Amino acid sequence: MSKSIMIQGTGSNVGKSMLVAGLCRAAVRRGLSVAPFKPQNMSNNAAVTSDGGEIGRAQAMQALACGKPLTVDMNPVLLKPETDVGAQVVVQGKRLTTAKARDYAKLKPQLMASVLESFNRLKSQNDLVIVEGAGSPAEVNLRKGDIANMGFAVAADVPVILAGDIDRGGVIAQIIGTQAVIDPEDAAMVAGFMVNKFRGDPRLFDDGYDLIAERTGWRGFGVLPYFTEAWKLPAEDALDIADGRGAGDFKIACLTLSRIANFDDLDPLSQEDGVRLTMLRAGQPIPGDTDLVIIPGSKSTRGDLAFLREQGWDVDLQAHVRRGGHVLGICGGYQMLGHRVHDPEGIEGPAGETVGLGLLDVETTMTPDKRLTETKAVHAASGQPFTGYEIHIGRTEGPARARPFAHVDGAPEGATSNNGKVSGSYLHGMFRDDGFRKAWLSALGAETSDVGYEASVEAVLDDLADHMEAHLDVEAILAAAR
């Protein structure tokens, strides 16, 4: 009989994704067939699945911890913000609609059927399903029609373990306060609590831990010290990307766009010793000693072109290119490098067109069809093969396409400027390939290492499971599943 357990948090970014990944790996090492599940995720950092859809990047990491191929059932509802008040709604891997927040609240109850269908399918195929909540169950104003936290837990009869984050302070109030504001029916679903991200001697929190248990009546599953290798795992939030860790002489600056999307391209670069990767935030200029500027993917190309100009990055880019610096645009960033971005049907917002950066002799037209696929390519300049993925709308054409970035099935992909300094490509995930990453960085003048990126992630997942086994009662957590 398949079982399930759910990790909910007292707030966003308390470490739920990492906790689920560690539990997944710990359960797999016990010989169980395990799958991750998140009913609803909000992220523009998506992964392409083996069944031709897209899910949140955190569930891709958790699937890796389980040793399972990605399927759309692991994250049946994905919200991809396009504006401050609206998001694209992806259901079981495919775009359903674009909805404003108030309209999505009306839509949620209709989505529960798809959520439960995906969950039950995973349960039928596995011994254990480990579920990740979203945000916090204490957001009781969102409880009606909820599909992400207690609404799902009650509907699917999944026991909950509540995780608090002591690193941000107030963890006692976080956990006790959650019990105080949720309905008794929801509180009855909680099998216990854990405390995450403790720095220092965990014994110093014994009194606080006991107080939480006494006040709530919930069982404590332990206090988990801060996991220092967490930065080596794929980041779900651009703010979590390891920034400036490398001490190398080759300086890469990535523009943190307001709707930055699919920035997993940066994770392998952040682990290169010869590279210093900096995530430029709003208001920060591009440093004059930057060797390479990366313009990443975006969920709103025209909107982020306006954002880019508001920061003065367009002027900085022109100066960077005049100094002989390199530029790489990936997906939406590639589209921005051209002369214009046309959106005659208003797919990303109001119909119209936006002047691009003019650094590549191409133009892009937005089209309603989204391309979602794993792609094998060969880098045009080096001849190095690599595997990436495409997740975009739009078609890009122009003379610079005669100098492609890569070839896919013999056809040109992407574009390069006359002097070879500016390139654009629709291919995400290319730097996961160790051979290609090393050859590409070396050609730009960077010192490279023998980092095996995917092997490194696997090793960190094992270390995470060991860390949780050492400090939490993992056996009891898994026993709480039903």
C-alpha cells in the first residue's frame, strides 16, 4: 500500500524543497520507490519533462534525488508570473490560461481534480510520495479553495510535518502561531514539526524546542543545522544562486531581470573555481572589468527590455561591447539582443513591438506555440556536443543566423555577431555538460577546473541525506506517512 507524507513550511523559503529532496534520497536508500509531488508551485524556473511538459525546477531536483525521470504529475499546477498581478497557469505540463490573482482564486477549486489525479497516479506507481507545500498554511485568507497546503492535505488525507526556519528568527512564534490561526481540522493533520537552518550548537535551543512541543502538543522530529553545501544544489530562486563565490580572474555578470526565467544555466558556472559569477541586481551597474555579460531567460521579454533600460544596463552593455567584452543571451536574453521584438497577438502583454538592444542582426516575433523539448546540439565554434533544453515561445530570424551558436540535427541554432563577441541561443542547460562548459570557458580566456557538475549534485544530495539522518529522526518521519 503506497503511503505519503507532506512537508509544509511556516513561510516561503524555509527550506521545504531541500528537506523534501533529502527525505527522498534517504527513502530511496532504504530500498523504496519514491516520487516527489508539489500540488502548486509558483516559479519561472521550470524544467522540461520526459512526457513533454514543464514542472518547477525544485521538483526536478527532487526527482533526481529519487532517481526518477521527470513527469508532469510531479507538479500538476505551475504558476509562471508574467506581471505583478498575473501569471500563466500551467496544468499538468501545458498552458491553460493567463489569470490575474483575483481570477485565479476562482479557478483554484476547478484545479483540485487535476491535482488529485496526478497525486493518485504517482501513488499507484510508487511506495512513497513525499509532498511539498507552498508558502504557508498560516495564510488562512487563502484557505478557501486551497490546493497547495491544508486544502490538499485534507482532500488527499496526507499527514503534515511543519518546518520552521530559525535562521530568519522567531521560529517559536512561527510554529505556535501557525497552530493558533489554522482551523482545528487542519491542525489535526499535523503529525509534528521540525526546525531548519540552525547555526551553532543545536543544544542551545533545547528549551525553545521543548516549549514548542508543550504548547502545540505536536511531536518534534528534530533540529537541523544549516546545510553549508546547499548552494551547490540547483537554485529555484535567482536570489539563491551562489553569488561571487568563485575567486577566479574571469568575471561573469548576469543581469537579474524582473521576470528572470530558467536560470539553471548559471548553477554550473557558479561552481567553477576560475570564474567569479556576480548576479547584478536592480540599480547596480555592469562593472567595467567584466569579461562576460549573460542576459538570461525571461518570462516577459518586452517587459524585461524596459526593466533593463530602467537600470541603465543598455548603456553599460554598449560600453562593455566597445571594450571588447563578450555577451551571451539565452532564450529571452537572445531575443533582447536583436533589433526588435514583435508581439502582434499580445501573447506576453499588450500587442505591439519593442526596440531591442541591436547587438545581433536578428528580429523576433512572438508566436502562440511553446517549444518544450530536450535538445542535443553541437557548438558551432568548438565542435563540442552538448545536451540542453528549449522552453520558449517566439521565432527569431535575421542575417546573424548565418553565424549560428550551435547546430541541432544539422540545422543552425542561435546567432553570433560578426566579431564573434556577442552570441544568442534558445538552448538552456548547456553548461551542465562538463566538456562543453570547459571548452567554451577556455575559448573565452577563463581558467577551468575538473568539476563534474552532475556528479557534484549527486554527491551533495547524498551528503544532504546523511546530514538529515544525523540530526533528524528520519525513521520516525517516514513512519508518519500513511
